[in-house]
Amino acid sequence: MNKLVECVPNFSEGRDQAKVEAIVGAARAAGATILDVETDADHHRCVLSFVGAPETCVEACLGVARKAAQLIDLNAHKGEHPRMGAVDVIPFIPVSGVTIEECAALAEKLGERIGRELGIPVYLYDQAARRPERKDLAAVRKGQFEGLRDLIGKDESRRPDFGPNHIHPTAGAVAVGARRQIVNFNLNLDTADMAAGKDIAKRLRASGGGLPCVRGKEIELAARRQVQISTVLTDYKVSSMRRVIDEASRLAAEHGAKVKTTEIVGLLPREALLDFALETLNLENFKPEVQILENRLEAVGATAPRPGWREAGRIVGEALAGTDATPGGGSAAAISAAMGCGLAQMAAGITLKSKKLDEAKRPELGRAVLAFSEYRARFDALAGDDAAAFDRFMEAMSLPKDDPARASKMQDALTHAAEVPLKTAQQAAGALAAARAVAPLAGQAVASDMNCAMHLLKAAIQCAAENVRINLGGIKDEAAAKDLGARLDKTLAACA
């Protein structure tokens, strides 16, 4: 059986999409398969989920930690979620062919490398903990970045398991561990009363005498004027989502409040949702392995195979050929740029494998592989952003003509529809500059691939520019249109 591990690094950035994409790109560049990227502006946090072989996951987590340390300064970070590090927590979770003990060993290996290579103090937690009191993540993170900064090096109980016995000045510290599958489950109340939220969270969580295997904290969602009870179900078989909702509702009622909505953060096992359905429906004689279609299809091997690259190319071609307005030229530009970066990454990667490679070239080629991976992640997002920008304009246009907000909403949407392809052009220009810089280092066998990469990036820039120009003509704000046009001209001049 192939060994498969899941990792769920939580890092302290939920507002700057470019930083999020760069950090996710570091995991992708190491060969990890990205499952989910969940950001929250109020929490100012991102939950990244990916899977891979054990060693791949170690490298991916190290890449995430390194990139986060480069981009995130906790001295300027404010969010509702507790945090002590740029990468705050990194758990290894067994998926198949791997034991929890092996995941704990991976946590130790990663922790030692983060401490040694990045100079960040590391605390082992949960199943990897070396001290009983560090099994609980909340205890490890107590005091957050600011509190730990004052105690580490002075309080022996806060001495890290790896790395320096002092805080990293901007990246803080990180908890690395091994755990089983959990469920991150938030309940949003119909009240802004934080005192009520604090009481509910305290009485809901296990440490306050509430439900077993439940952690909980009150969070202020200021923009929504709501209190959120953010919970972690460390064993959803002991305390299910249904049980948490029922208990939270009972406690909220004491304060004249209700659970308005709920949220699942990141991924959760299918079984957790199934348990919720079974408890809610109160089913009799139900057999999930037989009566759930997907389970039965998997059992008989009838699931659809993942499309290969040829099929993926056909799907993209058909999508562009359809009579729907999206995906259109802006998305095609981003796709072209992503393909160019993929080719450039391949050419640099193959060159790195050469035994005849001059060692002096190796660091720059390695940086280029990571850079092209990060660019690809940005273009993947931009392809969808372009289609969404068009849909936003059409929504504004469909408003009744007598709606006083229609004109301004159309103008806002039109400006946004010009900004997205401009960003694609700017990013493609940056990728083209990177390809031009690394092209002389590429091996002769992949020279044509690198040249093709640059041609694709040039095409992406020109296609994106066309989409900027067509939208500029409809923008009535002359200053805004002039600024967008000037930024486009600057971009085109830089890559001429």
C-alpha cells in the first residue's frame, strides 16, 4: 500500500491573496497535492490542506514555513484567531499505509529542520509531544506571539524542543505535531454580545466542563456584528457536530440568542457528515457501505479516473469554444501564462537533475523552479478571477434600469474587469523576466521548451492587454482609465 500523509499547516495570513498564493505555491513546488486553501479575513489566517508521500510532505511543510517566515511579520499582524507563529501549527495526519507513530517521527524530523535551517523555535504537540503538558495545542500556544516573546529564554517550561531558545523576531514560533482527523466547526450566533459568547464557549468546551473532545473559543466577527464560537472536534465520534449544535443552541438560548449559521473550516472526513445525517434523520437499518452511491461505486471500482493532461487540454479547449462568454480571452491569457510557467519549471527542473550541471548554477535554478510554481498558482487563480469579473459586470448590468445604484455598480465592475487582466499581464511580465534570466542556465536538451515557455508568456501578456483595452473604453472615470492605461503601457514596455 502506498503511504499517504495529510498535512494542514495554518499560517497567519488571511487577507493578502498574493502572499497566500506564494506560500501555497511553496507546498506545490515540493510535489504536494493541494486539497484545500481556506482563508478568513477576520481570523487573519489560512488553513492549507495537502497530501503526499511522507518525505514529500516534510519538504512541502519546510517550504511553507520558509516562505511564510519571509512574507509574514507577526509584529504587524492582528486577527481574531490565537497565533504564535507565521506558520502557527503544522500537523501530520495518517491517511493510508502510515501509522500515527510514523507521523510523530515526521513531525520530529520537520521540527529539527525548521529549528536548524530557519532559526524558528519549534514545539512538538499532540501525539508528537515530548512533554505531557504539550499534548494540548492551546497550552503550547498560550500567551500567543507577544506572551511567548517575553517568556522564552526566561521560563524553562517554555524552552522549545528544537531551534533557538528565543523568539524569531518576525516569524515567532511554530507547533509541529501528529494527530488524527479532526473537525474545525464554527457556530455563528445572532448576537454581538461577546460576554455571552465567552460564557457559551467556556461551558461548551471540555476544559470548562462541557462536551468531551471539544475545544472552543469565542471570536468577534466585527464586520458582521456577530459572535462566533470557533470549535475543534478532536474526536467527532465522541462529540459530533449534531451534539455540538444542540449544546451550543441550548447555551445560547440562556442568553436570548440562537445559532444562526455554521461553518466547516478546511476538510473533514466523509464519516463526520454521514454521522450528522444519521443523527439528524434518525434513520433505521441504514447501511452506508451499500446505500450511499459513491461508497458503492468505490467498492466495485466504478469511480471515474482522473483525467490525464490530454483530456484536460481537450476540456479547456471545449470550454473556450463554447458559446458562453466565459471563459474568454482574459482566462485564456492566464491559462497560457500558466502553461508557459509549467514549461519553464519543467526545463529548469530537468536541468537540475543533470549530473554534469555546474554546481554554481544549482541555487539559481532551484529558486527558479519555486518561482515558476508560485507564478502558476497565481495564474490558476487569475483564470477564475477573470471569469468572475465578467459575471460581476453582467450581474450589475442585469439590475433594473431605474435602480439608482445600477450605473455605479456597472462602472465598478467594469473597472474591476480591466484590473484583473492587467494583473495577469503584470504577473506574466514578471514570469517572462524570470524565464529570460534563467534561460541561459537551462540545458541544451530543454532549450526549445524554455523558448516555448517565453513565447507562451508573451502571448499571455498580449492577450491580457487586449482585455484591458476593451474595458478601458467603457470606464467613465477618466483618471482611473488613464491610470490603468499607463500601468498597461509600462508593463508592455518592460517586456518588449
